[in-house]
Amino acid sequence: METKEISRPVRNKISFISYMILEFAEAFKMNKPAAYQYLKQYGGLDFLFNHWWAMHTDDRYYGLRDLYEVCRKNGGLR
């Protein structure tokens, strides 16, 4: 069976998105699966996937604020 190695840019993207989900969960007092589902339901994950490169250069606070705003504008209540 052949195994393929994940490229560094893909690993960086996965690491950052995972980190932001965990930080979102902590900031809004949610467990990890609930934070993932919330971000998925209200467009936060799409935003992360599309803008992760710019977000990773900014402070964590601003990234969480952006995620909050995206989710709020899409019907999220947190």
C-alpha cells in the first residue's frame, strides 16, 4: 500500500484551522465538537478555509472576533 505525505502548506492550513476551532471553543465556553458544529452551521469554517492565510498572520483576538462576526451575520447567537 502506498502512502502519500501531506505537503507542508496543507499541514500548516490544517494546524491553523484546528487551532482556531479550539481557541473559539475556549473563548466561548463550548466543547470542541460543539464549536466545530457551530462554526460549520454559521459559516465560520468556510471563512476559515477561505481566509486562513491572512488570518494566521494576525493576532488570535482578531481572528476570533472575525469568526464571531461571520457567524453572527449568518444567524449565530454566540
